[in-house]
Amino acid sequence: MDSWFNWLVDLFVVFLLIVGVRLFQGPKGARAGNLINAFALLAAFLLVLYRYKILSPGIVIAALLIG
């Protein structure tokens, strides 16, 4: 069950990214698309930190600076 849940969460994040990119087609949807993509990327970042149990602030800050 845990692997199914992880798979569904990943699929939802990818779906949000696709929806956000699709909203970039017009100027009216660009702001919403940008916010949706920012949320999806933040969710993906937090999922990686949670799944691999990267809880050390030093490692997170170093990775953000390198990235």
C-alpha cells in the first residue's frame, strides 16, 4: 500500500506540473500556472527530503546553494 500511495503522490505532482505548464499558453493563465508549478516543485522537494530522511539543515542549505 505504501508504494501505491507514493506512486499516486508522485503522479499528482507530475499532473500539477503539466497543468501549470499548460496554463502558460495565455497571459491570463500564466500567473496561475506559475503558482501551480511553484507549489508542485516545492512539494517534490519536500517529498525527496521526507522519503530519503534528509533532515539535516546543513545538507539542505548546501544542496540549495549548489542548485
